[in-house]
Amino acid sequence: MIGLDMNLELKPKKQKADLLVVGWMEHLDLPDLDILQLKAKIDTGARTSALHATNIEVFDRNGVEWVRFQTQIADDAPVHWAECPIYDRRQIKNTSGIPDERIVIRTRLKLTERSWLISVSLADRTNMTFPMIIGRTALKKHNIAVHTRRSNLTRDLGHSSRKAERVFE
């Protein structure tokens, strides 16, 4: 006979967030990097998210590897410098399918009133239409569906562009 341990604690199931339907293109925030209203392509064909970055410099801060880089969220926007700890270095296939070693960071993505940590590779996307792509792993476990024929579906769903408190200091 199999006995049950009556001292086991039952963990309540996590409440699933309501389904959020996003367009194939959305404006979002990366508040830890002070990047607001970034136009991004939601690309479920890409595994990893990527952010346009140039002049990438690796440096040491208190024994931790950090990265400093420039990004520009639109052609008419000023160049923006950002700094954050390096999370990883990975071989990621570029748009031609050729593996490329990239620096990966972790940062918060804010879409509507939802906010969560994502991994983002840094890449020169100068010749790309969008300064950022959001890959499927960033959407996983967040109950998000992508409407492939519509864009900017979250525009009126409480998207906030207020400066948020930064995590890195």
C-alpha cells in the first residue's frame, strides 16, 4: 500500500495573466536602459530578441563584466548610450543564418502595464527596418498571442512612457 505524506505543502497554481493580443509591430519600453517608445517587430520566427547596438565596449565594474553601447531608436532620434551587466555571450544566427557571437543582456521589457525580464542580444541592426525584434522566448510564459495582420494593438491599453526606476546602478 502506498502511503501519502500528509505534511506536504500544496502550492497554489500561479494565476495566469489574461491573454494579451499584440500586433506584429508594437511600441514598448526598456525602462532599465531608459529607452521609451521603442518600435519593435514581434518576431516569433526568431528565438532570441535583438536590440540595435553600435560602439559596443566591454568594461569591468567592481569585478563584474559590463557593456556600454550606443543605440538609436529611430532615424530622427538622438543617439542614446546605455550600460548594463553582461548576462551571457552566445552564438546566435544572423538574418543570413550565419552564427555570430553576441553579447546578451537581461533587461525589463514593458508592454502595456506588464513588465518582465527578457534576454536581449546586442547587434548592429543599422540596415534593418526595426531597431529591435522581440523573439519567441521573450513572449513565452506570458500568455501573449501575436496578430500577424495588425500592428500597435497595445497603444491604448495603458502603455506608459513615464521614466521608470532603473534596476542597474
